[in-house]
Amino acid sequence: MKISNILTYAIVSILAAGCVKNNTSSTNGKIEVDQLTILKQRSEQNNPFVVNAKKQLLQLVGDNHFDSYITKHGILNCKDDSNQSSCVLNFYLNQYYKLKYDIQLKKVIEENQAEHKIELTKINPTEGNVKNYCQWSADFVEAVYTNDIDNINIRYQPLFKMSVQDMATLKAKILKDNYSHFLIDENPSILQEMRADFMEKCLSSPKDNIINYINIFR
Amino acid sequence: MSNLFPISRFSKTLTYKIACIASLSCLSFSSWAFTFNDVVTKAEKLSKKAYVQPSKNIPSELSSLQFADYQKIYFKHDKAYWNDRKSRFKLEFYHEGMYFDVPVKINEIVNNQVNEIKFDPDYFDLSSVHLENLDTKKLGFAGFKVHYPINNPTKTDDEIFTALGGSYFRAVGKDQRYGLSARGLAIDTGEMSGEEFPRFKEYWIERPEPNQKHLVIYALLDSQSVTGAYKITLVPSIDTTVTVEAKVFFRNSVKKLGIAPLTSMFLYGPNQPSPLLNYRPAMHDSNGLSIVTKNEWIWRPLNNPKRLSFSSYSLENPKAFGLIQRDKGFDDYQDLDDHYELRPSVWVEILNDWQKGRVELVEIPTADETNDNIVTFWVPEKQYKAGDVLDVKYRLHYSLNEQQRYPKNEARAETTRLSLGDIKQANLIRKLDGSNAYVIDFVGPNLSEQKPVKIISSINNGSIVSCDSQYNSVTKGWRVIVRFNVEDNKKPTDIRLQLASATTGEILSETWSGQFPAQ
């Protein structure tokens, strides 16, 4: 036998062996799918509890990966169980609660991280910081009373980390203060007096100030 | 049940009628409140009756008092009205005396009820003028004053408003002293026929709530030619404001009506120095008339002329005018008693349409500072006659910060100085050239050394010899020196100046409208 013939034979043998191996894997997958289909059909037959439990789990896992998910997590262990429906029901419910718990846990961790980040951005309530805070919040309130939209939107709302909701609440509160609006219309210099009163109150009790103290200071 | 009682048709009708009247009266009682309209009704009714000259009611001991003695009549502070309440406001009253010889009726409005505040001799201490034994039971109040904690929240006896004599009233803001006076109305001021002085004959003052920061005063005006209903809203603060809403009814035609009159004093200042040597550089409650039109700010420095002087600025729908105390530092006055630097400027902000008319300035010669020799007011073009009605609304601002009202693109003539004109000779010695000169320093955020200016000028009754500008590095503004010759010195000479950009021609300043008085 020539060396070239031996090489050709070897290559063909390797290719043939590869093909045989691929065919075997495909056949196993088909068998698992069939087993899964049969198991699902049998366990769900006349058993609304299993159907509902499957629907619950489906909502969390999604349609596309459902079969591969339950196969991966061992639903086929139920195929040899004497009470397949009970085993499958138990499997679905276990998986559902496990997933739900994981999701909630993840959410809590994310929220804590966000709060932690906010905490890190807060400043220390030193005398100087509180004084600046009171001065700027007095400017801010004055801007709201005089409807100075540019300063509110560009300067103060970001400076005081005011959400849209916070802003709406503050504006509504100031809008309701009819008496101050009457005084400002009558005498614009009363704004300076209001500002001084606001500063005095803020400095004596900054935590009670209406401008977002809790989100600014530690 | 009603069938058990024999009720005739008549008694049924009567019952219904009584019930209707009772419910109507309850309804009207519950909704009744004393308002401006009540004063309007009184003024209108009064205008249809013949004018009755008020009669003087004070004894000679009081009428013969000099001003310094009259001021010694002391209102006992512990008897101040509303002293026993938590109100920020308190009322005190003026005793009759001197030429305040006609009583005014003062009422308090409480819970929609009108209660007269009765005169009580026990309010006053007359011992300083040795009249403590004088029988004053039948007298009345000459006027009233309002106290409010304007300078210090814990100090409640700062006097902030006073109404005394004719339709005169004065107000102050924080850290201010009384300066010029306002009046309800001026009639025929400076006319040969003589001036008519309408008077507030009755007041109604709303009792304020504990936290209230404004006070409402209603007043009924009366004179030979007019009656009027006034609503005066007082808001004390850093600048105090007094909003005046008035409805005036004419009994007779009026030759010259003065709306929103302001009365002040100008004795001398750098624009017209004292003829006598005086360590005080200036003595005045105001040193200029300012007028704001749709597109121009006008500044007219005040004079103490040798002859009665009238100046007019014809306008349509004016925005504001006022008598301004532009010099604000102690150095400008050096007066430790009178502190002219603390006397407020008063702006009249016009709140309804005043249509066509003129701002008139009357300058009366005076030899001392006790005479209010400056009057300004709005004269409507319309001639009012018997049966006519006039509605006006305006707001007076009492301020030490008049510059804050100026737009950033409008430079102000901060100082005006009068001088003899001179020229610098080759040997550097300045030589008088026979002309007069005004030296005006314009200041404003729109002026700088990098932006050269030109001067727009005009004169009547004279000629401009020269008009030069020079950057003033001290004030960061531009100084204008205008040298002029007078044609007829028996007439006033009016000069107008404005700064404009030398490159674009844009107007940069208010119009300085000076008058060199007739000699």
C-alpha cells in the first residue's frame, strides 16, 4: 500500500467517525425533546395545578428558553417518578420561587448600591455648608416666587437635586401662598424681607427647610 | 300639625313676609362688609351737596403754639391703639394745635363693623407745653400715625406713616427718615387765584390680623371743588409702598388738577450752591425730578429759584415719575441733626391709563429749609367740570435705592455741579471766560473707557460755548462739561444733554434736562 493511499484512508476514516459522532448527539437531543414533550403532556393532563405552575414559571423564564431551562435544571428526573404530575408540579414551583427570590435579591442589591452612591455624593452639614445651602435655597425660593424660569431650570433645580416631582410640589406650595404673592405685587422689596426671614428660619432649623435637605446633607 | 292651629290667610301672609324679611336681613347682614365702595358712595353723595367749610374748634392756647412746641405734645405710647393685641401695627394720634385746628373723624373697621375711635384727652400729655390743665374734652384728633417694627422685629415703635393736615401723608421704609410729603390731590397749585387744599375729613382703618404685613386705610376727601374716596394700602418693608386708589367727584370745574402730588424741599446743592458760606454741602429732601416715559428717562435737577418757576413735560400714558434724593452719602450733607442722606426718594408708579397730560414741576423761592418749596404732580389734559368723575390708581415707592429701578443700559447723571466757565491758558492757569458751566458725571454699567461717547445737546435762551466729555476713572463713567452763555438772564435757560455711543449712535444715558434759573 502506498503511503498516499494510507493517508487517504485515514482521512476518510476520521471524517466518517466525525459524522457518526454528530448523528449520535442529534439523536440524543431528539430523544430528550421527545421525553420532555411526553413528560409535560402526561403531567399536565387533567392537572390544572401543573399548568398554572408552568405558566407562572414561563412568565419569569420566557418562551424562547423555557424548554432548555427546565431540561438543564433537571425536569427529566421526574420521568421515572411514580407520580410524575406531583414531581413536575414540585419542580415548577421550586424553580419559580427560586427565580423570584433571585430577582428580588438582585433588586434589593441594586437599590442599596444606588442609595450608597447617593450617600457618597451628599455633603457634610458643616456651618459653612449649611449657610451656603440656606442662602442658595433662599435664592431658589425667591426665584420660584418671581417665576424666574431660567434660573429655576438651569441653576437651582440641578443644584438642589430636585426631581420633577419635588419641583411640582414646591411650586404648588408657593403658588398657594396667596398672601405673599399679594405682598410682592404691592411691594417688590418685601422679597428681600421674606428672604431674610427664610434665611433666619433655615439657619435655626436647616433640617426643616423645604428644599431637599435630606438629599443634600449626610 | 299646622292644621291644629287656626291660621287666617292674613296671618299666613304676615308670617311669610316676616320670614322673608328676616332671612333677607340675615343674608345681607352676613354678607355686608365695609369696602371702598362704601366710601365711594359717601363721596358721591357729598359731592351733590354744597361744600361746608369746616369750623375751627381749638382754643387760642393751642392755636398759638409754634411748631417746636406743638411737637412737644406727647402721645402716651402705652395707650397706642392695638397695643394690647398681637398686631405688628399700632396706631397713635395727633392732638389738635397750631394750624391743625379742625378735627378729623377716625374709625376702626373690626369684623366688618365700623367703630369710631373717640378722642380722649387722656391719650396725651400736654405738660411739656404747660397746658395740662386746659379743658380739651371737646377737641378731636388732628391726624394719626402708624407704628410698625420696620427696623428691628422686636422693636415695635418705629413710626412709618403719618397723616396730618389737609390730605398730606408721609411714609418711610427701613432705615429711612421722613422726607417729602405726598398729598391726596392738588388743586390750582401756583395759580394766581390761589391754591385749594382738599382735606381728608374722615378715615376708616382696618384692624390688621396678628401676622398681617399690610394696612388698609380708607379716606374721604372734601374741598370746595371736589370730593373723593381713597383706598390707601400701606406695605412697610425695606422700601415702603403706599398704593393709592381714588375716585374723585367734581363739584365744580377745576382749572389745574394735580394728581399724585409730591411736596418736597430743595434749599441748595452742588447744582446751585448756597449763596452763604455753609459747612453743609447740600440741604434738600430731594434733588431731582425723574420721569419715565415709554422710551425715555428724564432727569431734571431741582433749583431754588429767585422767582416762582413752572416746568412742564408733556406726555402720553406716562409710566412713572418721582422726586429723587440722588446724593446718598453722609459726606454729601454733613448734617448730624437732619440726616438728609436717609430721606427717601419717592417714585410714583402709575397703575392705570393716565392718557395725555403733563408732569408739572413748581419751584418756589425759599430762604430756609422749613418751607416745602418743591411740588410736582400730573396734570391731565382733560379739563374736569362739575359732575365728572376721575379714577386714578398709583403706587408710591419710598426708597433709598433709586438706582435699582434703572435698566442696565441707561446711565444716570449721578451728580450735577454748577461752575463758572473757564479755559486753560498756555501758562496752565485757568481763566474765567464769562460763561457758566454744568459739570455732569454720568455713571452706569453700560459705560466704559473702551466705549467712546458723543454728546447730544440742545439749549434755549442761550448758546453752548463748548460741550466736552472725559472718562472719569473714579466713577467709571463719563464726565460732561457744558459751557454756556445766557441770552436773557431774566428768563430760565433750559439745556438738554444725552450720552450716545460715538461709534453706533445708540443712546446710552437718561436725558439730563437742567435749568439754569432766571436771575
